[in-house]
Amino acid sequence: MRPLVLPTLAFLLTTVCAAQLRPGFDQAEYLELLRVYATQGDTVVGDNRLPPPERFTLTWRSPVVGLDNRWDLYTDGRGTAAVVVRGTTGALTSWMENFYAVLVPAQGSLDLDGDGPFRYVLSDDPRACVHLGWLIGLGHLQRSILPKLDSLHAAGTRQVLITGHSQGGAIAYLLTAHLWHLRDTGRLPGDLQFKTYCSAAPKPGNLPFAYGYEATCGQGWAVNVVNSADWVPEVPMTVQTVDDFSPVNPFKDARKAIRKLPFPQDIALGRMYGKLDRSTRRARRRLHRVLGRTLGKLAARAMPGYTAPTMPEGAHFVRTGPTVVLRPDAAYRAQRPDDPKRVFMHHMLGPYYDLALRLAPATDVP
């Protein structure tokens, strides 16, 4: 029996180590998650055909909820699960969720359908705000995600990957912040380890949210992967005003300093400052009128019982999370030259998969 001991121990050690998540971008891990995501098959069509998953198998698929939101549960049979959030579909309501691009506080509650409020804390900074449309998506999806995580933990799962591409990546940001808070407050077991890959994701919130997310999920446990030729990570449209500055930023109260200047400098600089300040505030009001009030009415029609929250005046969205940039080279550009008629050509899974294949096997992300 002794000759079998060492091989058996080696096999067990290899199996255990293979199931352990490690911080930082892992090329093989990301490629597998793209293959998993490609099996959803009903997101926006395009260059999404990838090889089948090698490690994970589909365990459960959620019903469609909210504004055409859905998620899949994958497991590898070795103690690791993957929560895979679907991206934008061809449904009008799915696009409505994207364009409901106003900021609301990252702490609070949301009445989604009259069936009790969705209470959330996505940041400990009271100035942090997030995208309302994707917050609605999170609110609906977490109702089935949390019971599944409880069941997985009871069955022995301790490692959970969170991922999504495009809209799915945006919701994955908020889901990650939500789950980390629930784990920290005891709603979820403390030994659950989360690791997130947001792929091709748009900007999920403002700068205070980004700071909090990066501080909380840092040390390589959350990664943002973008193709620099892809325009989707550039959106939503954003407007920064002096209201978005920190309280000690001198530009926030520049008028006080300008008034102390001698004549005629005070008049000239005051007019210049006023033009800049008024134009950004005007642009922000227009965004709120179109993307907030108008889209809010449409969302209420699509979700009976939904009550639009009070929206603070803010529209400054920023890129969030430690980022791995996939930069197209000459070979990529020759294969996929820019074509204004194919606006999603750089956003599909195929380009991301090809560029990720060219990366080093492992990339450290702080």
C-alpha cells in the first residue's frame, strides 16, 4: 500500500490547489470565463463563437427578471462556482436599463416591484453613487443569487468567481460590492472567497464609488478587462461639475477667491468661471431630464410596482477597478479594421478572446 501513498497525496494536493482562487489576473481563468459566457448565446449577436468551456459546467439558469436580466450558475466540481451575469440582449427593456444612466446613492433602498424594498450598501462613502439602471438589474438578480450562494456554501463551495461581459460586467461591479458588504456584515459566510472579472464593462458609478470599490476589492480580487479599441467602456455619457469635486478642492468655491481679486480681474475671471460652471450644470440637467425622468417613466411601465428613487444631481461616471488593457496590435488591426457600420466589432467576445490569448499567462493586478 505504501507505494500508493505518495501518488495519492500528490493527486489530492494538485486537486486542492487547482480549486484555490488566487489574486491577480489569470489568463487561463479569464479565457475560461469568456468560454462560459459564450454559452449563453442570446446576448447581442456578433463575433461570439468560442470553444466550449473546459472546466465549468452549467448547473442552474435563473428566470428572466427585471429589465430582461438573467444569470447562470456554473461549477467545476472542485469547490469553485461561477456567477455569470448576462449582458445586453436585443430586447428594448435591456437597452432601457443601459440608458437609465443617472446616478443614485450607493447606500439606500429601491422599491422594484412593490414586494418589499431592496436594501443595499455598495460603498461606505456617503458621496458614492452608482448607475440606476444596473442597480435595478442587481436588485432583481440578487434575490436568486443569495439563496444559491447559501446552498453552495452548505455543499462545501468556498470559492466564487463573478463575471459578466458588457452590461453583465457593469452589473458584476455592483454585485461584487453588494456581496462583499453582505459577507463583511455576516449575511454571507466569512470564508466565501470572491473574485471578479468585469469584461468590456461600461462605467458603473462616480469617483467616490470607484475609490471605495478599489480599496475594498483590491489586492487582485477584482479585475476590469477592456479592449482599448472598444467604445463601450467609454460610456455612459458623463458630465463633471464643481459639485463632483471633494469639499477641499479650491475650484469648488472659486467664486469666493475671485471676488477678492482687484477690479477688473474679478469681473473678467468671474464671467469666465460662470460660463464654464453654467454650461456643465446645464448639460447635467439635460442628461437628467432625458435619461432620468423620461427613462424612469418607461421603466415604470416595464416593471409594475417600480417606484423611481430620488436622484441627486450628478452625472460623473468614471472607469472603475484595477484594469487589464488588451491593446490591439498590427495583426489585430489588419484582421479587424475599424468599420463604422459594425459598431460592436471590437466589443464582441471573439476580439477579447483573441487579444487575451496574446497576453502573458499571468498578470499581477494590484
